[in-house]
Amino acid sequence: MIKTRYSFGKQVDLSFNQAIEKVTELLAEQGFGILTEIDASATIKKKIDKDIPPYKILGACNPNFAHKAITNESSIGTLLPCNVLVREDMDGNVIVEFMDPDAILNLVDNPLVEELSSEVRARLAGVLDNL
């Protein structure tokens, strides 16, 4: 298990592309769609000609949760969507990590948003458990 102050995740026994497919599928089962996909390794190569292992950031969003958050805290969009990181480490291990909504959304001093962040975190943790 991987745990930081702002994320949680784990190493998975999948290839990089399989991990992206599987996490996308499991997120969809929890009502999340992928709004953005940032291929950081390709961008770094293109912009500064440096190589890093595969590193992709998926911007996941559940429209129902986003609607509740936005209607309760209009500036919350600066903290959305929920980022999901799929990366390979230097040894070729594939890791999936989730932005911890509790850590991020608790920056907002709004009890309704804090309650919502716990629900979102529980769903993301469920995705992680099924990887």
C-alpha cells in the first residue's frame, strides 16, 4: 500500500496499459468518467527531450458529486477533478494512485463538502481494492 498526505494507492500486477483500462472500467462502475488524460512522459519527452517511465494522469469526475460540490462551494472547481495516477517506477512496477479527496477537499471550510469528500474517497478506495 502507498499512502501520502495527499494520495493513496498500490502496486498492481498489470501492465501499464492494462492498469489504465482496468482503473477506467472500475471508475465507471462507481459513476466516474475520465474527463482528461495527461501523458506526462510523452509531454516531457516532446517539450524538453527527457525520458521518464510511463506516467499518465487521469482526471476522473463523477457528475453527481461534482454537481453537489459546485452548488455548495462555487470555487471548488479549482480542486477538481479527482486525479488518478498510473505510473511505472524505475524497476518497471506499475502503480496506481488516487488523489485523496479528504486531504484536498477538507481544505474547504464547508461541512457539506467535507461529507461529500468522504463519500468520494470511499468509492475511490473501492476501486483500489478491486485492482
